[in-house]
Amino acid sequence: MTVLVNTKYDFGGLRRLTNLGAAQAAGEPIVYEQWLALSEGMAWKDNVRVAAQVNVTVASPGAAIDGITMVAGDRALLRSQTSVPENGIYIWNGAATPMTRAADASTFDELENAFVPVDEGTNAGTAWRQTQVNGVIGTNNLVFASAFSSAAAASETVSGILELATQAETDAGSDDLRAITPLKLATYSGRAKRYAATFGDGAATSYVITHNLNTLDVSVYVYENGGSKREVLVEKQHTSVNSVTIVTDVAPASNAYRAVVIA
């Protein structure tokens, strides 16, 4: 039987509900024993400022991690190292100075079931749990998984946790399970690239248009910069990977034509 409650109960901070059954579904309160079982063995670590999304060169990490400019003494979670045993919680000591493992995360034992919250960057507001046990720091793998993410992965038909694609995954174009941000789309390696410039000085009949698109495989068209803006047929030479040369029989007037280069 279900009883509908449409008011608040005030227990005065002294009285408690007792003999509740253990929660079995979403929306049900957990009991004390369940909380103890959940929290037992958790090794909470001080927050890190950022969590790296890609491999970081520990010996010379650069000035920024995950787009955040670092300050000496900042804590950082390295969770995507090419050498998995290199993962861990580190102290940033300088752009060209080796990072060092944090004092509270310098041994494998200290990282067993470690939970670490992230303050800034891509993973701001999340927490990560180290899942491996019984290892040696620097020798055995350290794997950090997103903590408290019990929701299913999002899909076209199921709501849930959505993962963002990296630039490499975006460029590969074969992953249908991750979302693409505007920045990754704007820097997608397969995107059409465009350059446009006006030209003409009333004297020259040859103009070099420097497009800097780094390829000979470009399409070029020219149209009138004023008037009816008709397309103009001209000779187009693919001079180099970064420029084309446009040749006309009659010198165009000052800025009379506009060239558009598309890669």
C-alpha cells in the first residue's frame, strides 16, 4: 500500500526514522548500513586543480594542463598517460621542471581506492576513483575511472552520461558514441577551409593570392567586387601549397575583383 504525503515532517533534529528497509531503487533513502558499506575503504584525496585529458610529459609538462595555466604547487591528476603506470596525482613545479607525485599519493597503497575531486578544466566538478590494487608505484597500472557515474551512457534513444570526443576522435570520423564540441568541429581536419581577398590595381595583370591553406588541392573562383557581382573567368595557377596566381588579359581596376579559395 502507498500513502501519499503532501506535507513536511519536522523531527526537531532529535527524532529519527528507524527500521527502514534497505533502498532498492532510485528515489529511495539509503539506510546507515548501506552508507557505511558504500564509504568503507574510500581514500579521499585533496582536490586537484585539473585532470589531464591527454598524455602529459612529466619531465617537462608545459605551462598549461587541460587549457588551465598552472601555478607552482598546483595539484594535477594525470589519468591519460601513454604509460599507464605513470598515472597519478602530481604537483606541478614549473613548465620545464619535472612534476612530482603528491605526498598523499606517492605510493600504490595510498592510491588504492583513492577518490579525487577536480576543480577546473574539462572535468571540473567531477571526482575520479583509482580502481587498481596490490601494485607498485611506477610499475603497475594506475587506472582512474569516473566516480559516482551510475547512469547509462547516452545514445540517440537513451538519456544518460555523454562523453565528449577528442580532436583525434573527431578527425577520425568513425565514432558514433561521443559528442563533438564547437571547438573540435571548428578544428576538424576534414573541414572545408576558405580564404577570400580582393585584388586589382588598374596596372598589373598577375596577382598572387596567399591563402595559407597548405595544399595544392584548392578550388578558386573570381567574381566582380561591385556591380552585378558576376563570376569572372580568369587563368588560375596553383603556384604553391599556400598561394595561387590569378592572371588576367586586362588589368582590373582597384579592388575590382574578389578571389575565393576553398580547400
